[in-house]
Amino acid sequence: MAEDHGSSRNMSMSMSQKELGDEDARAVRVGDAARTNERLEFAGNAVRTAKYSPFTFLPRNLFEQFHRLAYVYFLAIAVLNQLPQLAVFGRGASVMPLAFVLTVTAVKDAYEDWRRHRADRAENNRLAAVLSTVPGAGAAEYVPTKWKDVRVGDIVRVAANESPPADMVLLATSDTTGVAYVQTLNLDGESNLKTRYAKQETLTTRVEHLAGAAVIRCERPNRNIYGFQANLELQEESRRIPLGPSNIVLRGCDLKNTAWAVGVVVYAGRETKAMLNNAGTPTKRSRLETHMNRETLFLSGILIVLCSLVAALSGVWLRTHATQLELAQFFHKKDYLNSDKENSNYNYYGIAAQIVFNFLMAVIVFQIMIPISLYISMELVRLGQAYFMIRDARLYDASSDSRFQCRALNINEDLGQVKCIFSDKTGTLTQNKMEFRCASIDGVDYSDITRQRPVEGDLAWVPKVPVNVDREVMALVRNVGATEQGRYTREFFIALATCNTIVPLILDGPDPKKKVIDYQGESPDEQALVSAAAAYGFVLVERTSGHIVIDVLGEKQRFDVLGLHEFDSDRKRMSVIIGCPDKTVKLFVKGADSSMFGIIDKTLNPDVVQATEKHLHSYSSVGLRTLVIGVRELTQTEFLEWQMAYERASTALLGRGNLLRSVAANIERNMRLLGASGIEDKLQDGVPEAIEKLRQAEIKVWVLTGDKQETAISIGYSCKLLTQDMTQIVINSNSRESCRRSLDDAISMVHKLRSLSTDSQSRVPLALIIDGNSLVYIFDDTEREEKLFEVAIACDVVLCCRVAPLQKAGIVDLIKKRTSDMTLAIGDGANDVSMIQMADVGIGISGQEGRQAVMASDFAMGQFRFLVPLLLVHGHWNYQRMGYMILYNFYRNATFVFVLFWAARGELQPKAIHLHYDGLSLAEPCGFLHPLPCIQKERNR
């Protein structure tokens, strides 16, 4: 299975291997919500995504808005103008600009929160069928209940195409084998169906009888939507029944192809995994705003200087005209209206106090040096920019019918300053639509495309995805008893059809005699392999919790699934224990070659191993994704030992993941090599041209992938990221010392090539290729990080292979911390989320691996090639227009302030300016008009 996909599923597990005690576990009494919540009241099922309430809206919203220091500044100005001694112009005029800005923002926030309240009410008032005892009758029936009234411990019945009101453990389904099919589109964006199972122990018992007679002890609520650990205790069962991720249906899923399913609620409301994962993308701040803050501080300094000059000159004037103040225009020292008091002064407190008052009045008059309306203008411009990007036909993806999404309005202008792009490979540069191309079976290479052709003949089963078959392989399969190679070939395709978690869906085709099979699964690799097996006559037609049915060359055969170890990024393989029709028990394993060759018994067939390794290298060199398949027949003793160890590990709540990996490692050994497969993941349209244009714009492109090095290099050549004239620096280290030496050698090579290059035109282009193992040692030491940075920054291309999700984020952080370059990360899977959130600008691709990357991104689009118009056209315009508008505001207000300063200098009294300018003209002009000169300029270009 592909490393990219596997790493997106892998979640960290507890290292503890102790049993979970009663004080740590959540005890859920099935069908008895009252007793479940008796000792500890669990969260109700009402959800609240709204931010404010009617009572908290005003204070909380104002508190959040005044986090902008500019608002505090203008509030202080407005307060000063309310004082009689400092009132320069109308008190209302001084408050209007700030009040307008606060009101507009508050109205916007109120409307958004009202929509959240409305959605919350609709969600909480949906109806669910909850098992309840009818008073007086003693019988139990399903009663319609509002979602907000569902509690932990309730038994809920969900019908087809409905969603469960909370996270619930399956007890029974309409299928006699306990299988339920769910779609997690609303949870993680994946449209493929997943299988969930009810335990056989609960299937054989009526749900009404389980109420009060069963207890589920599960882990505390957490965000891991792909993990769940619990045990089920029944009164008539002495042993504990393990429960895992395949036994729980989460809130947000939809029940598909299943008439009904019954489950018990274990997590409700805010404790459901969907709500725990309901977090927005991290707030990112535009770099242009950071520059604007520095300009604001500079303007504040000028403002203080101007106000100080006005105050100082007014003090000189007061001292010079001290004897003329009684008759001075705009200034009367004596209060002639108050004849009762002799020598009473009107509005005069002495020269020192007047200097202070004049300074503060000058601050009020010159306040527009810092434009408050600029914040509104910037938001309006960004809104217009988002509209232009969303409506741009060049950013529309017809294949997925999706337009560009602008999820973060505050960093539009940063798109025009990107210097370094970090890209995933699978699903971002490539289509992530896997196609089976070739295979190596028992050391024989079947990659000759001239022998491949579409499937012919009268077939009863037709896979939805067509696959070309090799004529020689097809002949071997149909003559299975003739040669030993034919038996190995048959076993190879049996492994492909059994070692997976694919769900087959039988569809009606245009020909009533032929059934179309649509294979649904979490991995595109598995779908391609199972479709290939079906094309060669090994058709997976049915899957239940305990067995699968395969149509083997027209004969249906049942294979019992005795055990399954799912793929994880630590083992990089998956295995299944199958009870075959001939009563033998076989272990089938498939995984990455780096993992598989460590468990292959090379003494059994060394020639086959050597030939297969050669074939794998040739497949990788042409950009194919490779998997290795192995098999071992288990004795009855080995199977029983595994079964006991597996049961002990699967019933442990804490440390279950480590225990299960240990059990898998013990059984996955001494495997016999069956062969290897090659799957093609084609490039997206326009990727080579896009990378070339980005390179011409002096934007560096780094590729960070979980694929093996040969595959990544081949894709690099295909998309023109790598060229033949590039000098490659390869760092593959297995120890700290070898990693240090490799970095030193790389630095020496960089310095040597630089010394040979006399100018930029003759400079030799460099490409750095590094693997995940080396990055482990590099990120452990600051000195090695500095060396890697020195090498990477000197290279034109950086290609990182076999990297984990956190390593991707670490590489982005390496550049962010040490340069001022704007970084952009683009990916399509959950394993790209950390990288997307770490970069200054994050872009999600709506691909085959779900929408986790889109949900965590700042912008979303359908194709990698859209980066060219996005960065080089919209990014350039966004930055230029925003820069013009900010400069226009600053220069316009500065001009106005200097005119006022000249008037104040002439009058030597800031208060006199209000006779020449009314209060509204001294306050900020309407923010809606500020962007118009910049927009008009762009129209005239």
C-alpha cells in the first residue's frame, strides 16, 4: 500500500501496555442511559458551534475588535475630544469613524453567528429512533427523539441514508453477517464506502435483551477518527470482546447500502470525534500588514513631532503676547460675562497647561495621519480580489466541477510574494488514479506492453475500471495445473484479491448478462490491484465480517478471513490470514519493498528474490508505484498461537496498537516471495509546463513525498523538475556519522561548483535528493540543520523521499526560520495538513485522498497547474493593488495633515482650525471611496 496514503491514516498510539482500570475507562451500560450517567454525567448530545449569545455578544465582540491597537488609539482620540478643554470639533464627528468601523464589523460577526445558531438549532432538533420502554406495557420500542435529547448509553436505530446522532458502537445490522457500509464524506471528505461490523456475540442476541445486560468500557474521548479501543462485557460471556475502529460509526457518517443499523451511543455532543475535530484553520497574518504596522509607527513619530512643534510654537506665542490675550482672536483670557467675580479667567489655565492642551488638541486634529478607514478599505479590496479569483475561468476544474476557493481573505496579497513552493507528489503532481500496469511473478517479468490488451470473452463479472491484461499471464492462469509458474501466478492473484479491505458493489450494466463490480476502498492502490485480479479472472464479489467470496475463473469459492493486520506506516505492510477452500491456512502479506524484503526468507528462492529486486528497480525508474507480495502456509499450532496472542492484544485498551504490531511482527516472518506489482499514477495535465513557468519566475519548487527514491526521481524527470544537465546531490544515511559526512561532502561540492561558475549563466544547476532516514538525524541536531539549509538553499531543486508528515512540516519550518522568503505548501491528503498549516500560504487540492487538506488550507483548487495564473497573475495584481491603496491612503492623509499643520502654524491655535474645516472633513472620509482610485488605475492599465 502506498506510503502517502498509509501515513495519512497512521495516528500516534499510547506507549503504555497496561490494562485500563475502572478509574480510567468510560463505562457505558448498553440501553441504560440513566445508570450510565449516574456516577458521572457525560456530555449531552446538543452541539453548539455559535460563538456568541445575546448577552455576551456586545462585550465579547468589542473585546475582540479592540485587539487591534489602532482601534484603541482612535478610542483614546474620541475620548479626548469629549473633554471641554480639548474639544476641537463636534463630539459626534470624532466618534463617527470608529463607531462606523466597529458597527460594520459587529454586524458582519452577528450575521455569521446567527447563521451558526440557525444551523445548530436545525441539527439539534433532528429526530432519531431511540429504544425506550413503554410505560405500563413493559415492552420496548423505538421512539422518535430529538438529537439534543440523546444520551450516552441510549440504543439508537439508524435507517439507510441517515446519519447517527452520535458516535455509536454497532450492535446489529440488517445484514445477517453484521456488515454495515458507511460513507464518511461529511467527516473527512472521502466518498468511498467503508465497512463497519457488529460483533457476532451481539448479533445473536435480541437488542432488547442487551439493554442492561452489557457494558462497554472504552477509552476517553479523543480526536483520532481512525482509532477506537474498547471492550464489550456480556453477562453470559466470561471473556471480554474487543472492539476497534471497524465496530464504531461516527457522527457525520451516512449509512449506505444497508437497510438499518442499531448501535449504542458511547460519545455524544461535544465529545464526539467530529466535534473534537471541529477546529478552524490557524489564523495567518499578511506580511504586508506587518510592513504597514512599521509604517504606522513611523507616522506616529511624525505625528508626535508635528504636535510637539505646534505646542511649542503656541507656548512661544502665548509668552510673546501675554499682555494681549484679553483681545486676541479665538482667545479671551478674561471672563467678561461673569461680572460677579473679579479677575476671573475664561478658558485659561496658564502657559504650561495651555501647551499641554494644545499638544493634545493637535493630536486630535492630526489624528488622520493614521487612517482608521484603511482597515475597511483593505477588507473591501480583499473581498473584490477573492471575487476575481473565484470567478476566473482559468482556475475552474471541469473534471471535478470545482471552482477556486478563497478560505482566508487576509493573505490574498501574499500570493504575489511567494519564493518557495513545497509540493506533495501523489495526488498533487499526479492524478492519484492508479492503473495496474505490470507484475513480476516468481521472478518472471510481465511488463511488455505489446502483449497487453483489453479483456476478451463472455465474462459474467466486469470491473468498473477497465484493465488491460497480459496474454501470457492470462494463458498461465487458465492452464493452472500445467506448470509450476501457473500455480504461482494463480496464488499471486488470489493474494491480490484477498489481502485488502475493499468492498465490492454489484451494479447493473448495459448487458443484463454481465454484472458490473465497483470496488470501494480507502486506498486507490488497493482498488487498482483488486480490479487487476478481477480482470484476470479472480473476482472479489462478496465481503462480510468473517469471509469473502471470490469468483475464481467462473467458480465461486469461499475464503474465511481468520485475521487481519491493517496497514500502518511503521510496518509499511498489511497481512491477512485466510482459511482456504482446501482447508489450508495461509498468511498473505503485501507492502513496500523496504519492509517486505526484511521478512522474506531469501534461502527459499534466492534467484527469484534477486530477479524481483531487479524488476522493482526497473519499475520504479519509470515512475511506477511498487508493492511486494508474499505468502506463508501456517500450521495449526502457529495459527492457534497467533490467535491467542491476537486476542490478548486486541482486548487491551492502552497499548493495543503496539501489542498488535508486535503480534503482526511475530507472524509476518519467513515469507515466500510471490512477486511484485507496478501501478502507474499519471501526471496531472499541465504539470511540466507549470513547473517550467514557475522556475522562469525564479520560484523554487520542492517536492516532499512518501514514495521511494527511484519513483520520485522518475516523476521528477517526467514533470521537468529534474533535468539531465543537473548535478544531483544524494543524501541517504543510516547513522548520524554518515549523515554528517554526507552533508560535509555536499557542502564541499556546492563550494566547488560555485568556484567553477564565473557568472549566473554558466552556473551548474543543482538538485538535492534526500530521504526520510537522513532527515531524522538532521532534525536531531541544530548544526546538521544549518548544514542542510546551506546545501538546500544553494540548490535549484530539492526532492525529499520517504518523508513523514511531521518531517514535511519540519522542512517548511527550516526555510521559514532562516529566510524571509514567502513559502507556499500544496497537497491533497491528510498527511499534507501539517505542511500546509506551517507554510505562510497553504493550498489544498481537491483530490482522491479526501478533503482534509482542503479543510486545513487557506486556498483550495482542483489542479496543480492553476498555481501559474494564481501566483503570477492574481498574486501580482493583489499585491500591487493593495500596495497602491495603502500608499495612496498614507500619502493622501499625510498631505491633508501637513495642510492642517500649516493652518495651525498660521493660527497658532489648533482649536481655530475647526472654523476652516468642519468636523466631518477632519474625521476620516468614507472608507468605501478609498479603493476607487486604485481600481480605476487598474482599469486604465
